Amino acid sequence: MTFSIVARDAETGDLGIAVASRFFACGAVVPYIGRRSAIASQAFCNPIWGTEGRIRLDAGEPAESVLSDLVERDAAESLRQCHMVDENGNFATHTGAECTDWAGHTTGEEFSVAGNMLVGPEVIDAMAQTFRTQVHLPFAERLLAAMQAGEAAGGDKRGRQAAALVIHRGEAHPWLDLRVDDHEGPLDELERLFAVAQERYLAFADAMATSDDFSGLTDRKMLDDRIEKQQERLRNEGQPSRSRATDR
């Protein structure tokens, strides 16, 4: 019912998951990211694979070991699909034998893609090829490009409904967490939300506290200046606001 990508930015170590599905609110049940690891649990989703797996990976267990244990313990493993990356950048993948066709996965350098209930293998092939080749794009845009390539190749064979993009920058909390839960064009809507995030939100996210900097940026004027510079850049590039916010 889902196709997704789990990836790590080789330069920064940022971790990201993007997912789309003809299933309501897939972003609520598929992505699990910690400070040093990321897991996508999908198909006949078992959220414990995500919550327990994330804790174990962040504690230093290898991805292959964690995934093998989850598969062995789960009586419904044949219905599950999961892919993950550990703190050392090692990926592990599982597609159960009873996942609805077409179902499968592939792994490349710094990423894995997986899907089930797809039109065919061309979906994950297109995703993998796009992520491999679009190295010039910023990490978030590269993830979105891979997802759009999968959709263009046919995506979920039932249609479209929901999508999500989550990125962590070495913290337990996300740097970016966007969800589209019920929409006729969820990936297009996700791209709109990302464009809106660039107007103000990401400047704020960059100023938030971290585990190494408990207070984060404390000067409100500095934050306002960053936001104004970002909005000026967008204006100069001819990019109008795509926000639907209203003023009182």
C-alpha cells in the first residue's frame, strides 16, 4: 500500500524518510527516525518495529541484527515490509513473502527504497535512479524528486491519498516533519508545504535548541533578520508565497 525512501545525507549525516500511499495518514505510521537511525515500517504495518527498532539502532545495534530479530519474533512477518539504516550507514531491508504484489526493495549508496501494492518494479527502480543521479539537489528536494519519480512510474496501483517527509539533523526531534493525510495529489501538496516551510519555518528550525546547545538562538532580532533575508531572496527569485495562511 506504500512506497518510501530511507536515506542519509553523506555530507551532513542528516536522516530522511519520504513516503506516499493510497492509505490515509501514512506519515503517522510509517516513518520512525532517531538521532542516528531511521526506519520505515510499512505494508501490514507493525509500529513496534519502528519504535523498538529506533531505540535499539540509536543504542548502537547493527541494522541487520535488529531487523533479523524483529522478523524472527513477529508471527506476521510475511505481511510486513521494513527498511532501515543504522548509525554507521548500514541498511537492512525486508519484504515479507505475502506482501501484496508488486512488492520489493532495493538498496544503494546512502539510501534504500521499498514498496508494496505497486504497479510494478519500475516504481522503485525510478526512485533509486533519481536519488542516485540528482546529487546536485539539496537533501529534502532530492527525497521529493525520488518520490515524484516513483509516482510518475505508476506508484501505488490503487491511487493516491497521503504522503510525508521527515528529516532529522542529529536530534531526537525533527528538523522538518511534513504530512499530507488526505489529498488527491499528496506529493504535489507535500512540495507546496516544503515551499512554504522555506519562507519562515526552516529559519526557525535552524534556530531551535539542540542536545549540544540547550537554549538555541536566543536573539529574536537575529531570527527575524534571517527570515527577512530568506523572504527577500525568494522575492528576488520571483517566487511568490505559496502559503494559504490568512491575516486577521
